[in-house]
Amino acid sequence: MSEILRDAPLGQLIRWATNNRLLLYPEEKPSFELPASYNVLLNSSGEKHPEIDRHPTASRPATRQRTRQSSQSIDPSSSVDLNPNSNDLAHDLEKAETHPAPYEEEHATVQLNRTKSRLDTVPYTEERLEVEAELALERTQTKPIIPAKTSDGTVLVDWYTTDDPENPQNWSNKKRFVVSLIICLYTFVVYTGSAIYTSSELGVIEKFGVSATDASLPLSLYVLAYGMGPLLWAPLSEIPIIGRSPVYAATMAIFVILSLPTALVNNFAGLLVLRFLQGFFGSPCLAVGAATMQDMYSLLYLPYALVAWVSSAFAGPALGPLISGFAVMAKGWRWSLWEILWAAGPIFLLMFMLLPETSTPNLLLRRAQRLRKLTGNERLQAQSEIDQRNLKPASILVDAIIKPIEITIKDPAILFVNLYTAILYGIYYSFFEVFPLVYPPMYGFSLGMTGVVFTCILVACLSGIAIYCAYLYFLLVPDILKNGLRAQESRLVPALIACFGPTVGLFLFAWTANPSIHWIAPTIGITIYGASVFVVMQCIFVYVPLSYPQYAASLFAGNDFLRSAFACGSIMFGRPLFLNLGVGKGVSLLGGLSIIGIIGMYALWIFGAKLRARSKFAVA
């Protein structure tokens, strides 16, 4: 627990206030000894690192060759020199090993762990699966990792051993659970903050004298803002010197502060501005949450962690009206906005006290800084420091904003994925406009009871979790362990069945929402919609990074923006649509739009490989 506190914002603040005398890192303790392999490389007279080439590459398995190639993501201006003639240094390095082993085993450990510490944001590849499979075995033993040395004498700081406790991939299950739980609670609160406002719309109409459509703006602007935020927060969290934890802490602090004037504001324009800012500063959970999970979990088991995180985002808006409905009836329209503050405040305190940094580039950069302070040797550097020198704001802007637009326009598969997920997300948010037109007037539900109906989305979410996790546990993971990764389109198989669900559920809701039919019938329709959408989204969000690993972060940020923009629009056009066409015809129109997904999903499954072969962005 002390390590969690040390790496959390509170711990970093304590360290700063005490001039690093409390909550020490291993390198700052008197008992710390620099690993022998670092001493050998730093004290050697030459600037060569012969360890690799003492054994011919051709004699190694193909996996090892690929691992070696991927591991050397070193600054092009200072590549590793592989001179086989420096026998003295090689001999010293061998003596530095505390657990001698045959070369192949030693070298695999070194290179695999070095590869892992340099993985890109979302490299869902066959190579990564092979690397992680071997790493899982290596982490059960304590073996030193020999750092790489570049031709200019730079020693690249890495994890000290295969089971280095500072590596998030080596954290205990309890520590990973605590971090995952905080991220999920944080995500839930921010997403709940969007729809929790819906119970206050009638009060806003009375207070400020605005129309029903205008009263929906505080909800739609909040949704739009948390779609725009990832375009900034996602690339910012990938900058090594910043990391993820400061982004979380700073933005959540602002989110909590903004929640106070939002609950007290006395003019409609101010309410709109504050709700937009709330959504914008709450959005890092959407932008960075998946990256935090990936920092801690291996490729095989990451989907389980993402299921929990996505569930928090999926169920949050649905439970908002339930949380605020009865309270607003009893205490007034401001009560829902106060509830955001009461929920966000404790979550911020948890994040401030217990949410450590998980970004490997950031952790190794700070380790390198401590080692330089300890030894006084400036040759000790992290790979992320070298990468950071070439980091340009223009390239960040291109990757975050321009690149997703370019790929969406030029790649049919991504165009379909973005359009389909935007439609599904927009329809989901239209429920907040159609439910008040169905359950109160047709079935006599109060505002609070209408909020209770939204729990059908929670039931849908739990059903989707059960279905998708069963698929992972009984089919996908065993198949990968036995046969390796198949073509990316194999991840779409559950969606081939689930894609019929949105259409079926919407039409069932549209034509059973009638006073002469029991209210459970349309509610079942929404449950079918929610469960099937959950499964479809999970499949799509795995397919995209598998096919476009180098652009995955940018694509997800772009997809988040498009989804949120369409959801913002659907909130605004939803009520006029349902009032003018009627609930039956209006929801049927949305159901007709969802048919696009059925056609597109099967087309993607059949022609996906050919589309990827033609695309300059995809991995074939």
C-alpha cells in the first residue's frame, strides 16, 4: 500500500514538501546497490555492447529474431553498436549476472522485458502475444535484465529484473484491482454526470423560462464536451514527462471545483457554459482509462479489464435518472447537480491518495532521473527521454485530429465503424428524450419511477458482460492459446449475431409502447438493444486496434468525438422527432438506421481482409 501512496499525487506532493525524505524509491534508500550490469557498462572503457552478437542471429528461433528487432526502438542518431570483439566487457557482463544461465535463456529474458518496456500504446499483434506468453513465464523467476548501451555510450535504463515490482505488469492482483476499481468508479461518476441532469429539465424550464429543447442543452453540451476532451487529454497523457496520473488528478480537481458553481448558477447561459466545461474536464476517463488498463494487464486478459471499464461507462448514463429522479421531486431541480459534486468529491480524494502512475515510459524516465542523481552519471537515460526529444507539437496535433479524419475518409472499414458506433451511441442517448414521452403519459409513472425504468440498461449491461466474458473464457482465449492469433475478422464473430439485437429491440419498443400493452414489453425491447450494443461495441473496439495498431489511439479519440457529437445531436433532435412522428414511427426510423450495422458487419467480416490489404493504414 505504501507504494500506491508514494506514486499517487498525494505521495508526490508529500515527497516534494519533504524534499524527497519520505516515501522513498528503492534508488533513494541507503541500502540500494546499482545492479552490477549497470556498473559494468558505465565503468567500461569502450562504448560497445557485444552481448548480443556473440551468438549468431540466424541460429535463434523466428520469435526471438522479431523480438530483438522490435526491442531496439532507440534514437536513430545513436544506434546500438554490436561489436563482437570486446571480449573483456562480455566477460564482465557474464560475471555481473547473479543467476548464470545459458545464453538463449538469458538473452530472451533481457530482450523480452526490454521489448515490453518499450511497447507502443496499443500494439495488438501476434508478436506481442508471443512476447507476453514468454514474459508470463519469466516473471515467475528473478532474473536480471541487462540494459542496452548505444554507440554514443548511453545506457538505457530498464526494469532491473524480470519480476521488478515497479513494473505495472508485475503488480499484485490486489494492487491492480484497487487501481482498476478507482478508474471504473471515476468513469462511472463522469458518465453518470451526463444523464443525471435529465430529471431537472422540467425545473430548468420553470426557473429560466426556456423551451423543452433548450432545456436539453445542458445534457447535450456535456456529452459533446467529453467527446472533444480526448483529442487533448489522450496525446497529453502519452508524453513521457507528464504521464497519466497528473492528467487524471488535475482535470478531476477542476471537475469537482466546477460542480459547485454549476449547482449554484442563476442564469441559463452560465449553466450551459459550466456543463460544457464539466464534460470537457471529466473526459480523461474516456481518453485515458483504456490505456491505464493496458499498462497493467497483458493482451490475453486485457479484454476482461476493459469489460469492467466499458460497463462503468455504459451503465453510468442509464443510472443517472434513477439516482436523481426521486431527489429532484423532493428537493428541487438543483439537487441532481449537487449529487454530481457529492459523488465526484470522494472519487477525487481516492484518486488523489491511491491512484499511482501506470505509464511505463514515465516510470522509467523518473527512474533514470533518480539514477543520474545517485551516480552523477548523465549517460543513464530512459528510452522515453530519447523519444521525447523528437516530440513535436505539430505531430501530436496531426496524430490526434488530422490523422483520424484522413483514415476515416480513406478507409471504408473505419468509416463504417465510426458511423455505426455513432448511430448506436446517438440512439442510446435518444432514450433520455423518448422515455418521458412513454412511461409517464402512457403508464402513469412518476419522474422517479421513470428513472427506475432506466435500470433495464443495467440489466442489459450485465447480460452483455455475461455473454461476452463467456465467449472470451470458453472460446477465444483457449483458441488463442492453442492456435495463436487468427485473422482480425475472427473477433467480429459475436457481433455477427449481436448486430441483429439493436434493430429487434428498437422495433419491439416502438410498437409495444402503448397504453394497451404492459410496460414490461417496451422495456424488454430496450434491454435487448442495450445488451446487443454492448457486445457489438466490445467486438469493434478490439477489431480496430488489431487492424490499425499504430493509429489506434488516434482512431479511438476520433471515434469518441464522432460518437459524442452524434449523441449531442440526437438529444436535440430526439424530442421534436418523437413529437412530430410519434413514438412508434420515430423509434422505427432509428431502428431502420440500425440495419446499416447488420449489412456493414457482415460486409466487414467477409471483405475485411481484402480491405486491409488495400489500406495503407491497416496491418494485413
